[in-house]
Amino acid sequence: MRAVIPFDARSPNQRLSAVLDSDERRAFAIAMLRDILDTMEPTRFDPQVIATATLPDSVSVPHTIDDRSLDAVITAEIEANAPLAVVMADLPLLTPDTLARLRNTTSDVVLAPGRGGGTNAMMVRDAAFETDYHGASIRDHREIARERGLSVGELDSFRLGTDVDEPADLLDVLLHSNGRSAEWLEAAGFRLTESAGRPTVTRAGDSD
Amino acid sequence: MRAVIPFDARSPNQRLSAVLDSDERRAFAIAMLRDILDTMEPTRFDPQVIATATLPDSVSVPHTIDDRSLDAVITAEIEANAPLAVVMADLPLLTPDTLARLRNTTSDVVLAPGRGGGTNAMMVRDAAFETDYHGASIRDHREIARERGLSVGELDSFRLGTDVDEPADLLDVLLHSNGRSAEWLEAAGFRLTESAGRPTVTRAGDSD
């Protein structure tokens, strides 16, 4: 089963700019992408990374390049290759078990919601579906599927629901993953600490 | 199967104070509690609400009162009544299906993580377990179980993982629930809107 992983090779993880500079954001994004690929390794998914630009040679991840919009890329993939999965590249908590749950669904379209209205992963079994990742995409994707008479399922997963795009999300990576992203954060000095009884993440050398 | 639902009757949802006043926070907390009870209705769980103080007569929810710390209350429950579930009161996205998944686990202790290190629900099948909700509780609960030789499972659920304690969480309630909490928010003027292509929640009458 094909699993498309769209990857922003130009300016990934912009909302982490308060805690990571642009080189670090790119390196961390690659660590998260490798985690997804590692997770797919023992599964029956065949990952296809589609990047917005060529990745540096040092990043030995097979990928194709397509600089169209995310919706144009994914909708063309669905048209040509459904059934397939679409899995975002910033989901370092993902496990083979969670991917197996996604695979073992039966609806025409199965959506895995992310916090804040996003669609972090989907299984699309009917080429009539198309995507609209703008705004509250989970709602729009449900509507598009229903308009086209497709059955809609939900994959209720904390691990698929946890996309990493804000500094607070790094806490979840340290707590729930021991993959490359967590290793990268630890090597960069990020640690789980507690402040007034609440867990938080601090970076060695931070003054606060 | 007993399901203990601890409820803060005094000052619930403090972190929503930027968008709800104290009467509203109490009313919204009761709406969320009722959603949990409604969700348990068709399941094999027998809900036991344990509140920190008496609820007003107008709130016709059966409950017992125990003003000890959360850990003291839950650990005493486990000792006396395991096997049981513990389900937090601020999980309005919960569905009977998700509760059935929790029920159908087999490990001695099954933990449902929340974002930011919390433990939003658990199944405890061995009276040797005790809780420590302070700080990064999901990590501490894993460790306590292992120290006592208990098997540990994880319930990977977006719906159990989404506890509502910050204003941004209201968006997930509006998008993923049609229960009493969502109705309450809508009646109070909260709406899903978009700002620069990102979904957000605004309240009728808000100036920004």
C-alpha cells in the first residue's frame, strides 16, 4: 500500500522559530521524516516522500520533487494511485501499531484528526476524493467525502493526532518517543523539567 | 465495571479564565461532566463521580464527596475497588467506542496519555498500583507500574487525549463533539472562524 508523505523542504517548522534557528528546524524536520520512514519499515506501507524541493545529498532519503500546492500534489496522487495513505511528516510519535490500525480500516475515506482542526493522516480508497488542507481541514475533508457519497471513518489516535509544530509539542516528543526526533532534541539540549508542578521543556543554556 | 470520575467542584477550568468567568467555567465544567456520563450510559461502565465539594441541587448528578487530594482519593479507590477505570471529567470528545477500546485492553495498568504529559484515563486491574498525578504523570504512572511488576499498556486515543483546559482546546470541542459541552459553547457565542488560513475560536462580542 502506497503511503504518500509530503515534505516541506524549504522552510519547515516555522512555528518552532522561538526555540530553533532555521538550520536546526530543517535538521529536526529531517529527523521527524526519518522517524516516519523507520516506522513504516516493518509495515505493509510503501513510503513515497514528495518534497517541495530537492533534499541535500547528505540526506539520503529517496524522494520525488513537486512544488505544486499540497492539495494539488495529494489530489493528483489520489486520482492516479488510490487506494493510498497520506501521512504528514511531523508525526514523530507514530508507531507501527498505529499505522496497522489505519491500514485495517474499511471506509472509503478514513481521517486521523490532529489537534486544532488539522488532518494528520488519511486512508483514501476511492479516487473521487480530493483534499483541502486549508483551514479546519478535518471538517472540510468530512464534507468533501460526504458530498461525493463516500463513507467516512475516523482513526482515533493520540499518536497520529500529535503533530509537532509548536514549542509545547516538544514535550510530547520527549515523553512518547525514543526515535530520532527525540534523540535529536536531547542532543540539542532539550530536557523535560517541571515548573510549578507542570511539566515543560527547557533547553540547556536557556536563561529562563 | 466501576469508572471513577474525579470532579473539581470548587474552581474548575482555571486556565479558561481568559475566555470564561468563574460562573461560566463552573457551568462549562458541569456540561463536560454530563458529556462523560452520557457517553458511559450505553457502555458497561458504572460511573462514580467523586467531587471535591457538594454540587448545587440544580446539578442533578449523583456524586460522593471527598476533599482529599486527587492521588489519595484515586489510590484508595484502586485499593478498595480494582479493577476499575479512572476517567477525567474534562474529556468532552469521548465516545462509547473509545471507552470500549479502553475496556477491551488486558494489561494490569492501561494509560491514556493527554497532551503535555497528563494521564487522562486509565484502567487499573491490580490493587498494587497507585497514582501520582503531579507533573508529567504519564511517565510517573508507567514507572510506578513497572516498579510493582505490573504490565503496562497504552490506549492510543485522540479523543481520550484531548483534555480541555486552555482556550485553544475549545476549537477541538466544536470540531469533534456535538454533545452538551459543544452546545454550551455555541449558546455562549463561541464560533469556529479562520484567521490567516488557520482555524480559531472567537466569541460573539469579542473585539478581536
